Amino acid sequence: MASIEVKGGNKLKGEITPQGAKNEALQILCAVLLTEEPVIIHNIPTIRDVNKLIELLEDLGVRTTFLKEGSYRFEAKNIDLDYLVSDVFLKKGAALRGSVMILGPLLGRFGKSRIPRPGGDKIGRRRLDTHFWGLAELGAKFNYDAEKDIYDIEASNLQGKYILLDEASVTGTANIVMGAVLAKGTTTIYNAACEPYIQQLCKMLNRMGAKITGIASNLLTIEGVTQLGGTEHTMLPDMIEIGSFIGLAAMTGSEITIKNAGLEHLGIIPKVFSRLGIQMELRGDDIYIPAQDHYEIDTFIDGSILTVADSPWPGFTPDLLSIVLVTAIQARGTVLIHQKMFESRLFFVDKLIDMGAKIILCDPHRANVIGLDKQIMLKGIRMSSPDIRAGVSLLIAALSANGTSIIDNAEQIDRGYQFIDKRLNALGAEIRRL
């Protein structure tokens, strides 16, 4: 288990550039399986989950060529489907949540696939029903081996169909889209996720020769084609990292400029943080956050307590609710955080309370944060990171605290944030790996 030591109380200053989007990467990288022609991808984040997925693709037979930092050339010409029955694949696939994203591409191109039950964050139930049900509607047949915890899938004749999704799942939508682009006939997906990650995937597939319309809406229409070609693609800046840096600047009273933030793709994110009282200046494609000694939480028009809740895009992403919660600790005022999607995602709040935060955990989905207004500083403690976003929230809390903190299980942070210690140390933080 990896640990990091964090000395709190430093004010940071400088410029930082967000990494490529993790959630986009897991889809885009698997899309290379849809063609035997070369695909070049830029702005790939160097993080644990992405590195493991690239390793998995290489094991499958995808030829990867490093071009420069963040850029790779992929060629999925000689795919070894026999690898799917190996113990090595079952072990690697089970340890990586993103492994489920190979399902749609392999079914679309080869007509069969095999996946173990994937791992990932321990943030509550993360069902795969939408993935499986949507692909089954296209003609895939699933067989589950309960003893080995493995799904065998056959789809020799995928046919387009009207599909109404039971939830607007981002990864579920992506898997179904990748299965449908090579299916016969027309597929219509209603209640599709429309996050920027899905928009990026659909635009990339269209450049490869797919015929997808309705991009950026919740109604996608896909006319199946017989084959796809190569393309070149650049990933968006990671909106979750951008939100994390905004919260970090506020908590530590720091002056930070987030460079090349991809403002047009951030949706409601800047507005939500501004309602916490955080000042921001949008300069071209950059976000400038001045040093603030105080920031005050807004209220609703009738004066009632502000509620920040997650919802499907273009609503507020659930991945940033942990960041909003920790940022509110040192605000002036009160906010109710409502995490609707995952019932275990707020289970790091006890560590923040141990640091001195005033938080009432109402139930597994709601927490009431009473801001300290920087009248009382958090104190450094030893704690453990349960998942990626909670890990960075604890890191932000530690950087704002008096004294030294140690965060165990820090590899959770590395799963989603690229060289986070080196990048923040360059701004004046003191983070040391133990």
C-alpha cells in the first residue's frame, strides 16, 4: 500500500495544465479495437487505470507505438481472441473497471467476447445491466459462469434496433454505440448519455467512417457500416481535475491559473463552484482563480440552504461532489450535498470530521456541510483513501490543514490523477511519497 505525506498550510501559486480526460480515455482507447487500421490518440493521461488498459490492449494483440508524451499510435490488426480465455486476462480484467469497455468493440468486429466481473472504486453498486441489456437488444447472447465470475458473450449477427435505455449510463451508452456502428441496419438509442466523453467518442467514430447523428443529445441514431478506418483524435482536458484544482485553490487561499481548460466543454461546473463563493476569471480558454481569504456559499432565491446534487449531463457530474463537499468546509455558510448515484461515495466524511470539519452525514446519500469560514483550520491526521475522488478530496483537505497528514492507499489517487504530487509541488505544495 502506497502512502503520501502532506504538509499543510502552504499557499500555492502558478499555472497548471489539466491532464487528458480519464473517463474519455477508457472509451476512446477501446474504440481502436473496431478497426485494423492505425489510430493515433493524443493527450492520453499517464495514470494507473489508463496504463493498465493500454497494457490489456497490448496483451490482446494491439500494437502500440509511443510517439511523444501523451501520444500513441494503436494498430489492432492482429487480435488474439484466445487471450480472453487465459487466467492472465481474467486477473487483469477483474482488477480494472475499464475492461468492460472492450465488450462493444469486440462484439461489433468479431462477434464474440469474454469479460470477468470488472473491479474499480468501492463507491457502491455499479451495475452492468445497461451494457448487457442494450447489447442483448442488438442480438448478443450472454452466458454467466457463476463459479468463475465470467461472462461469455456471442453476437455473430448484430442487428440494429430501437433501444430505450433504463438509465443514461455513460459507459453503457459508449459500449452500445461501439457495438452498433458495425451492426446491420439502424440503431436508435433513446435516453442516451450525452456527456462530452460520449460526444468525443461519436465524433471519433464518425471520422473512422461510422454514421452517427444526434451527437450531444439523448437520442442517437446509428446507421451500421461494414468496416471502419483509422483516424487521429485528441482527448479533452479532464473536467474532474479542473474542478479539483478550483476547489484546491479556494481551500488553500491560493492564486492558480488553470491553462487550456476546454471551457466550452465544462457545462455547469464553473457555475456550481461560483455558487460556493469562489471567484473565477475566464481568460480565453484559461481559468484564473485569485487568492481569497473568504468565500461565501450562495442560497436559493427564497433564502433556503443551497443544495448541490448530481444528475445526468448537462447536470452536475457525480465525480465532483466529493470535491464540492471538501471545498465547502472552509466556506462561509451551509450547503447540503446530495449524492444520488452511489450509496458509498460519502463514506470518507468521517476522516474530514476527524480533521475538524463540521459535517452532518444525514444518510448514505446526503451530507450537510457547515462552513468554518477559515476561523478554525483543519488539523493533519493519518487517513486512508477509499476511492479516486475521495482520495483527492482528502489531499485537498490535507493541503489546507495545520500540520502534517499521511494518506494511505494513495495508489487510488494515482488511478485518476497524473503525477499529482510533482505538479502540485511545482506550485508550492509539500507532498512526499513514503
